[in-house]
Amino acid sequence: MWKKFKKSLKVPESYISMGLGLLVVIVAGMLLFNFIKTQQGKSTQVVQEQKPEVPGQPVVSTPTSHKVVPGENLWVIAEKYYQSGYNWVNIAEANKISNPNLIEVSQTLEIPKVETITVDQGSSTTSKPEVRIEGEDYTIAKGDDLWHIAVRTYGDGYAWVKIAQANNLSNPNLIHSGNVLNIPR
């Protein structure tokens, strides 16, 4: 039957193949367009600050869930809802996430209502006094890691993320002495 149909069209087989390929591309394009359109239409709820129950400790009213979008990690999500990335631990615990590096796009996470975690900016885990890093560039010394560089720069080890992002480090655990880091201020 297919051979009779092809002969009745009197069109070369390459044109038929090209037409079917074009049809596949158009259908795939429409599906992609609809997917992007539905993703853009979704919005997240606004975070509203409430009166703190304990003086000095802000309590944030959060939505009950969050749908992960591309480029997010638990730290970014915690900053969005608590204005503090330190609360990523609460999100991981509430969702029984054993490896916080393994969250997926479109995954729905429970956002617990907890106090915002703050850290004493002056604390350091080392016993020797460390020289404060000034300026916009820093040459990595032997034995350095991003945590201690962030402590010496900002007084906050968790700020290593800023340094890693500013330097486009694909593996922040792998830095080499002699390399120069851009220090965002």
C-alpha cells in the first residue's frame, strides 16, 4: 500500500523524507515552546517577615513548598526564604535529603517554618591568628582552602561560595597555590 501511495504522489523519496523530518522538527518546537511557556508562568510565593518570637532572631513566614528551578541549590533556596543560606540544613532535614548536592529540577521541597540562622561573623576555627585579606585579588598560598580564605576576607567561612562563583570554579575543593583569585567586595 505504501509503495502504491508513493507512486501515486510521483514525488522523489528524498522529498517525502524531508517533509516528515520538517514535521518532526515543528512538533518538537511546539512542545518545547509550550514547556517554556508553562515554566515561566509559575511563580513562587512571597516571603513575609513576621515579628520575631525571640528578640534578635527573625522568624520568617514561608510557603509550605518550593519547586526547584534550574541553577538552584539548597543554599540559594534558603537565602530566598530565610535571607540566610545557613538554613539549607533545615530544608535538607525537613526533606530527608542525605546528599544536599543531589536535588533535581522540578523537585518539590518542603520549606519548614524555622528561625533564621545567623553565625558570629568573627569566629574562626583555627588557633593561630590569621592575616586579614584586603584588596580585590589574592594569590593562593600552600595549604589554603576557600573556607579559610573566606574567613580571612569576610570573617565568614560560608562566604566561600561568593569567591567560587566570582572565579567560575568548577570544583571549589580543588585550588592550586600560586593561582590568583578575584575577591568580590
